[in-house]
Amino acid sequence: MFRTDIATIKRIPRTEIEGETIWGEEETIYKNIPCHLSVKSLSPINQTQSTAEVIHSFKLFYDTKLGLTIAPNDKVYVTTQQGQEYELVAGQSKKYALTTQTSCDLTKKV
């Protein structure tokens, strides 16, 4: 699989102090990861009176040998080979022998 896209992963650290959750500043965990972002249309266009809605599935593929751990709710910023920029939120990851696949939800397309 070609990995011609580039991803940056950011995480907001969380600390528990006396039963209270304290959120820190967003930190870059991984930068310039060679990857492939797959965008798939899940359903036909859902037409309403004024707008059409298309539901997409986003999957991020990267080399398992990199040893990365992308956790659910990490922010994933991807720039495709064509220059498109996506801001995603990571879901569950599945590791295979050669590639790791992380499901993502779109936050916004820049």
C-alpha cells in the first residue's frame, strides 16, 4: 500500500488529582508519519429539502513497524498527497503484520 499522505498525532494529557480530572494543553505525540488516508462513502446521498448529505468512513493506515500507539480520542491531522487537509478524531486501532488501521471521525476538512 502506498503511504504518500502525512499525519501528525496530538493528544490532550489527563491527570487525576483527588478524584478530579485535569486536562492539559494539546501535545504533539507523533509528527510527519507516512500514511494513507482512506475515505469511503458509506451510503448513497441522503437528500432532504435543501441539502444533500453523504456519510463517509475514514481509515488511517500506517506501518506497524513504526511502533506507534494511537489512542481513541487522539487528534489526527492528515495532509494528503493532493494537498487536502483533514482534522480527525481517532477511534479504535487494529494491528496487522504489516500495517495498522485506525478508524477515525471527521472533525473538519480544512
